[in-house]
Amino acid sequence: MADNNSKEPPTAEQTALQPTLDHDLRSPYYCEENAWRLVYRHLHNNTIISSGWHYNVVFISNHHRCCVMFHQKAAEKEYVCWDYHVIVIRSRFDNDSIAKGTTQVLDVDTNLSPYPCPLGEYLDGSFPHCAAATAKNTIKISSSRMDETILPMFRVIDASEYLERFYSDRSHMYKDGEWSAPPPEYLPIMNGLRFRGECGTGDGDGNSNNDCDEEKVSNLESYINMMSESCSTERRVGSRPLSLEEFRQRFS
């Protein structure tokens, strides 16, 4: 006999529209879902003025999956080392080009202000250790030195594409019978599962990578992977991972 008192958890879409503030969307350590719900909230909430803004989702990582970021709420000291992080940016356009100085960062995991934060201020505050990295082989943080190979790289995805194509059952956070961090109470975001058979995340010669595996229930890896030059989910924006300065120049 069915339990009439049981209640289906809400969807990500439903919970994205409920909070009064963007920061109320934050689920610690689930930044890819925070970004998804943040974009959904801005594009579907009539009380938020999103007209005139173009939204992108940005994955931040590097080849070593060790990306140093300052002013993150999760940092126990002065910085945290993420395997990846995800933010939202929005820009205004002048004809077909980004209007200079208009790009803002929406990151519910940062302590930087104001919110939204101007792109230049966000990059300077989050990556202060990168300023001299172009001229040196190491990066100095307090008394320690870090190899420049942990400099951030940025993969930009059109927000509408991300809403449509991203899916994850959160299995990357579940190891040895335990959750690395408590999962959000809403249902996993599985909207993009219907595109799983479109194996366009390969090497450009028709050879697909394992993100096309029919057994997989997440395409998160295809966004995080900065070794790949091609990611079908964000082809409209440009799939090549960008360096810090390339990212700054393109969106400043």
C-alpha cells in the first residue's frame, strides 16, 4: 500500500525560484548545481531584471585539478584549493561585442563584495597570487611556493546551453558508502540526460571520449576537463579552455 504521507522532493527548478536572495541558493560543495539554479533563477524569475544581460556559466580548474582561490567561504585559512569551481558571469553587449567594463561575476561561494562583483575585482581578489606568474616559474603564497601549472583555466558555457544539457546524479560526491558533503535536498539535475547519445566531446576526428558512455549518469567531467579542446555542450561560445589573462581580456 502506498504511503500517502510520502512527498517527492522538490525539483532544482522549483527551489531556484523560491529564495529571495541569490545567496540562499548555496549548497556547499555543489557549485555546479549552485550555478545551474542561479542561472535558472535569473532567467525565469520575473522579479529579477535580466533583460539586456547575457549569461554564461564558467568552470574553473586546471590540468592538475588543483586550483587555488582566495576569499572563498569554504577556506579554512587564506585560500582553498578546489579541484574545480563554477561561477556565473553576465555581460552587456554593444552591437556584437561585450560592452567594456560591464561583465559581472555571480558567485555565491565568495566573500568578495559587492555582489554581483565586477569581473576585474573578482579575478584580482580570487587570484592575487597569479599577478607575477607570467614572469616566474613559481607562485608565492605566504611562506609557501606553488608551481605555476596550478594556475586557473576557464571553460565558458552559454547559460541556456548549460540549463538544457547539464546532468549529474552526484555520484562524484559519493565514495565508499558515504557522501563527501551532504547532498542538496532537491532532486538531482538530470535535464541533459536526453542528449547523452550525442557524442560530440571527442578529439575532433570522430573519436568520442568516455562521456558518451551509456552507463554514465553525469556529464560533469566534460565541463571540468581542461585537457580537452572540445566540449559539445558549449560549442556556441568556444570550447577552448582559456588562461586567466585570455579570460580577462575576452570579457573585460
